[in-house]
Amino acid sequence: MNALTVNIAAGAADILAQTPSTPSGPEFGKASPIGLVVILALLAGVVLLVRSMNKKLKNLPETFEPEHPEPDQEVDEGTDRGAIHGGGAGKTEPPKPTDTPPNLQK
């Protein structure tokens, strides 16, 4: 072991060997007025946040259902415009994985 490790171990042993002291004196257990100011500031902040949130919640609509759902009807029914469906005129088959891309064909 080197000297630094021994010094750290000795310091730790000294700290652990001390008897716990109980705080005492004329100032023990008294709160400062700064603590009261901090608590009142936090309370005022909470009150302002609650009031603000209540105003925001009152402005929300009763429901989020769209008035005219026609444009969203396809999405609601689970259809996908980009999906390729077989048997329709004008629809093409997806390229097979073994096909070479058009830009590499001779």
C-alpha cells in the first residue's frame, strides 16, 4: 500500500471513530425568516400555476372529434393509400427482390 492509501484509510477511521454530537445551543431548532419567505413564494407559484391551468382547461373543447370526418375517414377505416391491392386496373405489382433496379439495367 502506498502512503496516500494509508492516509485516506487513517482519515476515514478517525471520522468513523468520532462520537456523534448532538446539536445544542441557543440557536438550535430555530428557523430563519428566509425559510418562511421561500415557502410563501413556492405557495404563490403553485396558486398561480393552478389558476393558469384552470384557464387553459376551460378553453378546451368538449370533444376532440372533428366536425367533418370525411377526409380522415380512410385513416379511421384502416386503409392506406400507398398500399397496393391486387386485381385492380391501373395497379402494378411490387418489384420482386431479385429484380435489378431500373437504373442498373442494360
